[in-house]
Amino acid sequence: MTGLGTVALTRGAGEADFAGQRGAHHYIHSTAHPLGDAHTQDTMAFSALRGTRPTAETVPLDRTEEAYR
């Protein structure tokens, strides 16, 4: 794959379709896979190697329901 790839990491088996609808190229069901410290360090090393950066958005508490959708 060239360009950017998006990974969705959630705690629900039913979230795979939703993640795909939102543009995720890969989906990880976090309760079905062990996500311990070693995995986190591997992920950080991979991110540093590939030059990836997270995308995060800050939302005021009074807009959390809107942001969740």
C-alpha cells in the first residue's frame, strides 16, 4: 500500500463495519488481541520507523455525544 493507512482499534466485535465505513484500512478488536506493553513498544517502534503520527481531536465535555457519533 502506498500513502496513508488507517487502523481502527476498538473494544467491540461489531465495530469492524463502522470502522470500514469511516475509512479504516485495518481493524483490530482490542479485547480479542492481547495489547500489552510489548505490543505497545512494537507499535511505537513501527510508527517511528514509518514516520506515522496519531490524529487526535480535543472536544469540550458538553459536546462528547456529538463527537462520539
